[in-house]
Amino acid sequence: MAAGLKVMASSYPVWLLTRDVTARTPGLTPELLVAASAGCPHDYTLTPRDMLRLSSSSTLIINGRGFEAFLSSALDQLKKLSVIDAGGNIPALPEDDDHHDGSDHHDEHEHHHDHPHGNPHYFSSPARASVMVKNIAEGLASLAPGEAAVLRATGTELEGRLNKLGEEVAKLGKSGSGVDALSWFFHDAGLSVMGVLQEEADEPPSAAALGALVKKMKAGKKRCIVVTEPQFPERVARSLARDAGAGLISLDPLASGPANPPAGYYEKVMAANVSALTKVLRDGAK
């Protein structure tokens, strides 16, 4: 039985997927380390309370690829903590995948960070999330053999649904890429990113930067779409879309979200992303 297994998930997207994997195993109820509202924990610092919670956990599930840099020293101290890397076996996003001719170009309104280990936001891709689910299910099954069959069965079913969603994403384009949190989603959709409008939610772009981006978008041969995320103010993105004659949509990479989401929240949000992008590509710029 898994009664003695206390599972902690490092970040919101990892917690969402782990929660769905363990939906049929009442003895396994994953807790979330970093608050649901925190977003990507690039600049997060562990608190004494975090350390206490980690020290009382038996298993930590991480996103991997440097996403949880804030955990490095803590994991060196917590030798008895089992760590499951949900991102294991996921190939890195191609380094030259920033711009490709032949694809629709999208200006993305989101944060931007350097990633020495490669872009770790693969949770924004349903196809890659299916690999994360497999890693989570297998990792927990090895630690809770009494629940292994149920965990693997639940994981397999979830993998199948996510892969079908990934197939829908793949239909959206032919070649391309992106940057940061939605990079993997755009990569799978075959869409490239022309530029990043706003790197941090509290650092709006200058008028000069906006003007240059509008000029660049109008000069391009491909139709552009301005993409924003829920945690960013939409005012600047709306202004850019209007001035450049581009479409505007909001896509959620699920780096953050509600503290008590309904079951299957990851799938519902990703399906909404696919629907929104399909519609704007079909209807054209508004």
C-alpha cells in the first residue's frame, strides 16, 4: 500500500499531472511545494517552511532540466528524499528552432529567461506532458508496488488522451518554434516566434520597442498573431495587435493557476489553447 508515501510536486504543472496520475489511488495525494499562483519558479527561494515540508516528504517529483534550480542545495541535504524527474527522456528543444521560413510567425507576449540546460517548459506541450505522465506513473509505481497496476493503468489512459491532444496541436502548422513557457507548444504546432514583447509582467516594453515591433510585423510576409498569457496585462498586447493589424489571443502554459482546480484541469486548459489557436488561424487577423 502507499499509505506511508508522502508525495510532493515541485511546481504547478508537475502537480497537476501527478494529481491526475494518482486520481485512483486514495493513499497517494500529492502536495504542491511552490504556490499555485507563483508561476515559473526561476527566481524562487526556499523558505524554512518549504524545507520542513520537504524533510517530511518521502518523494519529490520535479520538472527537471534546471527548472527547479532553487532546489539544488536542499536536495544535497535531503539524502533520503526520493526524486522522480518527470522530464527525463524528453529531448531538448532544437537550438536553431527560433525562426523557420515557411511558417506563420507569431509575436509572443510572455516572460523570457536563459536556460543553460535547455528550455524546461515542456509541460506546455501535451505530447511532452504525456512523457512526463509516463515518468511520474513509473516512478510512483516503483515506490508503491501495491498500487503499481492502478498507477500504470491510469497513466496509460492519460498518456493516450494527451497524445491525441498533441496530434491536434501538430495539425496547426508545418515548421517553427518559440521561446520560453509556450515554446514547446508552438514547436509542436509548427509555428515560429518573431519576438518577445514583454519579458516580465511588471516590466512593460518601451514605446520605441513597441514601434520597432509593429514595423517588423508589418514588413514581414507572414501573418502575425500576438499571444499573451493570463498573468500578463492584456492592454499592451491589445495595442500592439491593433497597430500591427494582427490577431490577438491568450494561451495558458499552465505555469500557474487556481489552487483547487477541477479534475483533468491540464487537459481542459490545453484543449482550450488548441481551440483558440485553431480559431485565430482559421479566421485570420481581426
